[in-house]
Amino acid sequence: MTAAGRGTGCRGIAGWRAELDALHARIAPRFRRPEVRERARRYLAGLLDRVERKNGWQLAEQLGEAGPHGVQRLLNAARWDADAVRDDLRAYVVEHLGEPAGVLVVDETGFLKKGTKSVGVQRQYSGTAGRRENCQIGVFLGYASAKGRTFLDRELYLPREWADAPERRREAGVPAGVAFATKPELARRMLERAFAVGVPAGWVTADEIYGNDGDLRRWLEAEGRAYVLAVACNHPIWHAGQQERADALVAALPGGAWGTLSAGAGSQGERLYDWACVRLPSASGAGTARWLLARRSRSEPTDLAYFRAFAPLGTPLGDLVRVAGRRWAIEEGFEDAKGLVGLDQYEVRKWTPWYRHITLALLAHAYLEVTRARANRGEDKRGPDRAA
């Protein structure tokens, strides 16, 4: 029984299968050959199933195939466009979870790997491991709303050592048009795609890698996109005609500048922190403003975090705090996607197979989130909703 179907009766199982068939029907036109189209449906079902490892051998066994060759062919050699399926994923998420106050969340995650052949692999810092490891890094665009949270887009980070190595690129199937891009540049590409199709979102949020990047911030402001982006404690900020570190600026605030607000509900209740906000020099657009936002732990007062914010003038502090708290949604999403649908359990080395597995895994994760959202709203009680 699948992750979506466990705990349901026969009618419930029939319901989740019908929903999965409907989701597959959305992407079916992307697969030109009927056998590839059918294998994609079964691959999705396998990712949702209670398979110990979502790799080629175990997925093939779950699909009733004698070996992993069919699964490998789906990811490696079959003719289909993973970016087109990504567009279907985005439309599916917007249809079921979209709302005007939604938040676009950018973050990266590491995929630990052995050897040197997997595309983009090298010793680099992985937030997943909390240290430098031999890994690949994927940059992801998540979506969080009051209805649920999942993913919209993905990009593989190709380090400069790979981008400038023709032989490694050839062996890993990196397209000729792919050049080195920083993680903030990859984030901008995904945000541009989301903006271009009108994904309903009132905010953008991300961690320090992206908040520290002035080009990304200025681009978002030019686009008129409100944001709350984490920055480092030593992030330089112009204030009162001089440049100061973020932590120094916050340290000079009087005690009365702080107030307790919730960054959203967590597994153990409301996530309460002390917050302070400093108005920064005026933004480029009329009717907008910039702020430096600081978060302080109530139990460990020396534990602080800092954020750059841009939004319409008069935006309440509570709104900025709410958006800052939404960033955790993508971390929870990574945990679920790796634990439930095998986001990190692939055994492919080349560029195109990586995108194909990741895209199908994100689609499976979105299915679970839509199922959960429906259950929370009490809809379609006979379907897959009870399971998520």
C-alpha cells in the first residue's frame, strides 16, 4: 500500500488510485510512446509506495519487473521532457494550493554521493550534513500557503570545476548551453519562471545565501516583489549615512524595541521569538520600504538571526514575521520528500536522469500534499485524503 493509501479501506484505496490516475493524465502527453507513458505512471506509484529504497532495483521489483532496465530506460534513454512535466507540476500545485498570500521559498539541499562521476558532485558544504561532504547540491523553489506546502521547481548546481571541464561535462551529459551559475542566479531563474506564469504569491523568502546577494535583492525590488530574506550577522547595511554590520545595528536598539511574536505553529505549538525591526533608507519604488528584521530566541538571548525585508510601506511587523517563519516549510518539505518519495534515493549519474527523477519525485510529493490539504478541509472523505 502506498504512503497515500495506507489506513484506508477498499473504497479509499480506489479513491487514491483514481486521484493518481488523474495526476498521471495531466503529464501523459509529455511521453510520446505508450509504454513509456505507462512506466511513468507506475514509477510515480512506486515512489508513493512503502518501498524501503526508491532505487532502480527496488522500484523495479515493486513494479513487478525482472530487473531495473525499464526504470533506468525511463530516466536515461526514453524520449520525454522533464521541464514540461515540471510545468505540469507547477500548474497542479497552483490549482490545489495556490492563494494570493502564498510564499515562494528558495533553498538548497545536498545529495551525498560517492566517487567523482555523478554530475556536479564534489566536496562542498551541505546544509543537510552540516559540513563539507562529497555531494551534489540542488536548488529548489518551494511554495507555502495556508492550504499546504510543496515544491514548484528545481535546478542542479554545477560547480565551476565542472562547468569549465569539457570532458567531465561530456561524460555526464551536461547540455552545451549550460554555463556556471551561482545559487542565487539559479534561484532567479526559477522565480522568473514562476512570475512569468502568474503563480499567486505575495512574498519571496530564502536563507542567507540568497539574502546576502545584492543582485537578487535589487532584481526582486525592480520586479515589485516583496521579500523577507535571511542575511549574515556581518551583512553590511547603510543606515543613517554610514555602513554598519547587521548585528551592530541591532545591538544598539533599546530594550523596548523588542516584542514577542509567533513565527507560525510548529509541532510543539506556536514558535515564539522576540522580534525587532529597523526602517532602512527608502526603497526604489514609491510606496515601498526596506527594513532590517531581527529574531531573538527567548530561551537563548544570544541566539539571533537577521533578515532584509522589502514590502509596501506600512506593512505590519506581524506580516514580516509570518513570512520569515514560512521558510521552514521548505526544510520540512525536504525531509518529507526524502523520507516518503525517495527524492535522494536515485542511482543516476548524468544530467538528464537527475532532472527526470527529481521532477517525478517532486510530483509525487505534491500529490501527497494535495491529498493532505483535502483531508484537512474534510473533502472527498472516500478518497486518498484520510491517508496523508
